[in-house]
Amino acid sequence: LLSNYHTIRHLLTCTTCNKTGTINKNGHNKSVPPRPIFICKCGKTYSTDQIRILMDAYELPETSQSSLPLVEDDEIEFEQIELDLGLDEDDLMQDSLVLPTLSTFSTSTDIPTTQNNNNIIKDLIETINEMKQQLSRHDEQFVNFTNLPPPVSYASKASTPKVQTKFIKKKMAHQTYRFNTPTPEQLEIASKAFDDSILTNPPDYQFVHFPCNRRLKPSELRQRLTLLGADNVRVIDAHCPDYNVAEFLVHENYVDELRSKFRSARVETLDYDFTDPVHLRDSRLASLTNEEKVQKLKEIRTNYLINRIKNIRYPVNYSVAKSLYRNGHL
């Protein structure tokens, strides 16, 4: 089968890709005895029986025996056999050795022809060319991989001349600023931090109350302040401690201006006493005396102020807490 295959392999056509001369021998299977396996370049695999069916469609070239030298068995010279097999006359005369004769070759296809040799050489050249192309592709990939830039590390980046120069200039500027003689403006700024003769009074904050027809959210109160033209940044806190009262916490320097904004809208300041027992509307506390109700209202007011301080922005919340403590609200 293999001899016939090598003779007409260039004529075999794949049943899948319909290409001619692309079916090659590819090892053997695991049967006993092992049989050859054939595979096309498209990936189609053929067994021995399938190859035999493909080969039956072609006629094998016949080689007449008249073209072969007709030599009888007895006329084979011992010298020629000794040259070919490396044996002497004694070994050749032994009964265990059977010399090949023309009758050994059952068909003319068992004798290798020039066309078969050319096909084998052609297959070898194609295989070598494919291996060369694959090797060249691997070489290109290796070159591309080796030409990649090295990973930039912080150490290598810091060691570049440009970065070193920038670092040296920054260090020199810092040293120059450190050891230069301070300017009068710098001395004035520094003296304010260490001069106890210019101590200012600590900031003080006040609560300003205005009437309100209903209990509004802090965001709604600030919207109304914007309509009045008040500065919401200077209003530290806005809240409704009761149903008809709006309370604003502002710095003492902004109290008069805030009142003038409300006065322009014909709204006057409201006097609100949070210790009045009237504001304690919990029915569960109705049996308490007036003194106990006042004490309970103070506790409620303290908890309310602590929660409001937590919502004030930093660092104003610290100043507000100290001011409320100095004024006895906490």
C-alpha cells in the first residue's frame, strides 16, 4: 500500500477540501500490527482502507519485466553479492541465507522508480521549507520580545539626569529659603503668632429666632434666606426647634445684618424661651412639677445642641461648642 501511495500520492484528491496532492502520511495507529495514518493539510484524517479506496480510482503505472535484467539465480556473481552485502563465499553457501531473486518481487510496484524518488524528495523539500518559515517566524517573535523597553522603576526614573537636576534645584531652593534673611512681611506674620499683646476676644455665637407659620426643614429655611438676600455661609445653623419658631445660629457680628434682612421683609425678631413649661407637650410628662419640667427641657435642649454641633462644618463646630459652653447653654 505504501509503495502504491508514494507512486500516486500527487494524484490523490481530498474529499473535504478538494485539493490534490495534500494528503501525507502521518505516523501509525496503535493497532496490532500498526497501520499507517494519512492526514490532509486541511485536517482530514484517512485510514488505510479509505486511502485504498482513493487509490483504486487511479491506474498504477505498469513497469514491464522486459526492462529489467534477466539473470538467473545461478548466474549472480559472488563478488557482486559480497560487495553489496559484505559477506564471503562461505556465508553465502549456508542454507540459512536466502538470496533475493527476481521472483521475490511480486509486482513491478515493489521496485522503486525515479518518479517515486522524486515525489519523496519533493515532500522532504516542502517539509524543510515549512520548518524554515516556522523558524523565521519564531525568530521574529523573539526579536520583537527582546526589543521591548525595560520596565520603568522608581529607582531608574529617579536616577535620570533630568530628575536629579530637578531634585537638586528644589533642595537648593529650600535651603535658600531656609537660610535667607526674612522679609518684613514674614516677620510681621510670624510676630502675630507669638505676640501676646494682640490677643483678641474669642468668637461668640448667638441664636436669633423668627416666627414661622409651619415647621420647615433646614434646606427649606436656607432657601428662604436666599430669597431674603442673606448669606447662607455666615449662617452657621438653621433649624425649627418648635412648630412656629425658626432658629438661626450666627456669629455676633452678623446678628444686626440678619435682622435688617428680615426687617426689610417686615418680619420682626421673636423672643423664644426654651425653658418655658408650655413647650413640653409630652402627655407622659404631664404629671411633673414646673421645676421638673424646666429641668427636662434643659436636658432636651442640651441633647438638641449636641446633635446640631455634630452637623456643623469643621472647624467652626469647635468654636461653636466653646461659645455655647461659655454662655451656659451646655
